[in-house]
Amino acid sequence: MPYGEPITDRPEAEQQELLRRVRSRIRFLDSFDMRELFKSNIVVVDGTPLVADYGLPDGL
């Protein structure tokens, strides 16, 4: 993956913490569908979790 390391390569506890951080950042965005947020949609770039959209991450 050219944009960052997949979240799924991390220990489960760390994956859950990253998901919690992402959810806390996007819960106020009306345009984001929380049902589409999965571990496979998230990459980490320089320690920042990003949601990937067709391979291109959108910063949160």
C-alpha cells in the first residue's frame, strides 16, 4: 500500500485504539457513513490514522 501501513498488521489492542481515534474524529461529520468504517479502510501515515477511499486516503 503506497500511502501507509495497513491497520490490520498491528496488534488487536492497537487496532482498536486507532479505530476509536478515527471514530472520535469523524462522529461529528454528517457526510460520513459510519457503517463504511472498517479496519480494512484505514491506513496509518506518520502515526495518523487515515480513511482510505479507493486507495487514496482522506486525512481526518
